Amino acid sequence: QSLNAATHFVTPEADVWIERKDFFGNRCVELAFLEAHHKIDFTVKARVQRTAPYPIVTSTTNLTNLAHEIETIHSLDSWSPHHFLNASARVPLDAATTAYANLFASPKLSALAVVEAIGKQLHRDMTYDPKATTVDTPMISAFNAKRGVCQDFSHMMIACLRGIGIPAAYVSGFLCTTPPPGKARLEGADAMHAWVRAWCGQDIGWVEYDPTNGIFTTVDHIVAARGRDYSDVAPIKGVLRSYGKHSTKQTLDVVPLVTDSRM
């Protein structure tokens, strides 16, 4: 994926505007409003070029070999697998998710095959239900209820993978809202979507899997940001000093500009 053009607008105009990149390389804008406002609008428009992922090569790196390979990596740069092995703010390492993952972590399987097996099983066992959780619902609550949205599915899968030693990250992004003719519309296309990035060894590195839809990511998955969990990549976060009732509204649209070879 490459970014061809992007603009972002804030109404009213912010008093402070600082552009930077975070530790994981995501583009960020820090804003401050020094006066009172009744309404603030954030608008982002972008044009990206998304090519189909490379075919995933066959990997023989099992979990034992994966642990040895991680030990040989001494770099602590932003995408070192060491950053994605332990618990993070929204993904505790829970005994229940680790036990669930171990059901599919056969020593005979490669780390890549384990990632796919856990992702597919979560897709089978969990029900996509936008009313079941909120943005603040703990991961283990959604796991025990077997219901949730893409954020919950992704946090569950990350917990499962980290619990058995596979580095896993959270990817925030979008899905094409109008699928090609003959293709089913994916769950999560009407809102910001999320999926998982897993490190499967030095031979293939990072792969991305969408447990909500039970598939490896495709050309329809558009990346917005990557981090350890949702806390790292929330689209808007900060401090608001206010009073009275509040409401928020989000809308999005993802439109293909050219016809790809699948259509």
C-alpha cells in the first residue's frame, strides 16, 4: 500500500497543530483548542494505491524454532517482534485465551499455520454483534461472551497468539464498502475495521489476518495505522473539558477509483 495524497481538515481551526510520526511510524496530528466550541468536525480524505499482497510462502518455522529466532534478534526498532510478545494496555495474557490457542498449536504445524488455524476458529466460534460490546469492553469479557466486533476479534486473536509465543500486533484500517461483482460484502465494511499482524519467522516475517472475516488480508484491506492494540491507534484521542450532554457521529466511504484484475 502506498499513500498518493492525503488531506485533513478541522473545523473550527485549531490553535495548535503539530504533525509527527509515532514510535510505530504512524502519521499523527496533535491539536489544541484554546477557546470554547459547540462542535468540532474532523475530516480526512486520502487516496491510496493498494496492490494485492504477495502470495504467502510455505513456512517450516514451528513455535520452538520461532522462539529461537526471536532470541537471535537484538534490534529494538519499532517493528522488532520483541515489542509484540507481552501484554499491552487492552490485551492481557489471560489463561483462557492461551488455553484456547493451545488447542490449535500443534508442534507439527508452522507458526503461519497456527495463525491461520486460530484466526479461522475464532471466526467460527465468535459472533459478530455490533451491539454486544463498546470500545471499552475488556477483551476477556467479549471472549467469554463469544460476541463482539472487529476490535474484539482482533484483541482476542492477539491475546491467543502472544500467549503461545507468536508476536502479534493490531492493525486499524478500512474495507472497501462496495465489493467487486460476485464478491460477498465483508463484515466491518461500514465502520473503521481492525485485523491482526503476526510475525511468523525470519523466512516470511509479518503476515496480516482478519479474524472477523476468517481470511488473510486482501487488496480490500486498507491500512490506517498499526500498533500493539487499539490504544496505540485510536483515530481520535485526547482530553476534553466540557459540560452537559454530548454526541458523536462518524461516517466513512471507501470507493475504488480503478477496476482491478479480479473484477
